[in-house]
Amino acid sequence: MTVTVFGEALVDVVDRGGVRTAAPGGSPANVAVGLGRLGVEVVLHTSIADDPHGRLVAEHLRVSDVMVTGSSWSARQTSSAVAAVDSDGTASYEFDVSWDPAPAASPVGAVFHTGSIAAVLEPGAHRVRDAVAAAKAAGALVTFDPNVRPELIADARAGRQRILDLLQLADVVKLSDEDAAWLFPHREVDAILEDVLILGPRLVAVTRGGEGSVIATGSERVECPSVRVAAVDTIGAGDTYMAALIAAVVEDRELFQNHAAPPATWLRDVAEFASAAAAVTVGRRGADLPWAAELVHAV
């Protein structure tokens, strides 16, 4: 079963106390890497250039078993982000990003994932919206991680509406607590889960950093503690959780056929697996997502 990922790939320039290193990144690209390393067949449609950063990204994807569409080589310059890492490992970002991808090719895989900058930044955001609608119409299971970057959203109201439109098309959604607070200000997590489920998704997860995560369907809700680890930085942790969640959905896709609701035991196993995967990433530098062999004893 193939997962199609449509979204940005870029280079993270990581600043640790004034020392800078360059590494491949971008939330959707990270998710694709996570899937490839977990043994899931994955195709990424993105927008990169034939420049040093683009070639760095492409090689990283290749060795992580991610196929990249030929039309992804469409940018004049590969985007980048400066990630400043604090003493506690938390990363903050400044972006030099453009997003003008070629239209996504069809057909898509049985699962279609998107999110982050690609979902809100024009001129490419409307192509993402069209691709999600086409994937949904073709019967694909749609997964979505808003991974909101407010500094790139000039019109907050329009940005929220774009995300809400995609939430209505998604089957599986992952939000960070920061995403949730930006999208649904002054609402508690339990209320936000209900708000999102009412929009149409069948499964919603909210990650809360060191406080763990909560994963819910219309009938079940499970809280999962985080896995304790000596944190190096948080770069790619949410993307790792999303990739692990998608991998679990791919493995048990029949649970989502005919609008069936996964049982609480499945939700707990998946949340524990995704948390264990995220902990591996938090415990090492940058978006270095785990391989399947590193997670064989995760649950």
C-alpha cells in the first residue's frame, strides 16, 4: 500500500549557540522520511531546485527509501528555515520559503498526506487543496497535520479557514497543542477534540510535548504519557509521531473501512508506538527519524 505525501521539503539550518549546520527538513518531507524508514512505500511530491540544498534533500530522501516525483524539481531555489535551538532543546524557526509546486500527478496512493506550510502558503496551497479533494474523491484515506507556522500566515483568518477546510476532508488528523491553541483559541483539549471530530475526521490526536498525547475517535478517547528521554532537541518530533500514526493506519487500514471505529486497545497501542518513535527523534540531533529496527520493542 502506497502513501502519497504532498508538501514542502526544505533545508533546516540549525543554529546551536551560533554554530550552524544544514540538514534536510520540512514537515511533510520529514513525514515521508519517517514512513520510508518504517518500511512503508511512500512517494513525495514537493518543490525543490537543482541546487546544493535541493540535492542534499534529494539524497536524504533517497537513502530513507522515499520516492520523489520527477515534477518535484520545479523550484528556482530550495527553501530553507533557520532553527534556533534553546538550552532545553526547543526549536524556534525563521523561514525563507516559497511554495509553487507543479500540480500533483494522479492517481495517488491509498493514503494521502499533507500539512504544514504547503496547506496555507500560496500560490501552492490551492493545488494542495485540489489534490486532497481529488484523493478523497478517489477513495484515498486522507491524513493531515496542520503544523501551523503563524509567522508565514499573513491573514490569520484566511489561514484558519484553509486549515478548517482541509480538516473537513481529512480522515486522520494530528495537532500539536500549539496548533490546537492557534486554531481554537481559549478551548480546552477535550473540547478541541470534539470540535475537530465534528468537522469529519474519524481519528484525531493532540500531542502535548512532555505531557504526552491524547488520541480520540467519536466513541473512544485514550491518553498516553510521553516516553522519558534526555532531550537533545524537538526538531521533527511531531513529524515522527505523525509518520508512526500513518504507518499504523496503513498496517490496519481495514479498521477504517466502512467507517468502522478503531477500538480503545488499538488507539492505545498506536499512541504508545508513536510516542516511542517521537522519543527517539527527541533524543538525537535534528529531524533524524527512527528506522523500523529501532522500534521493534516499542510496544
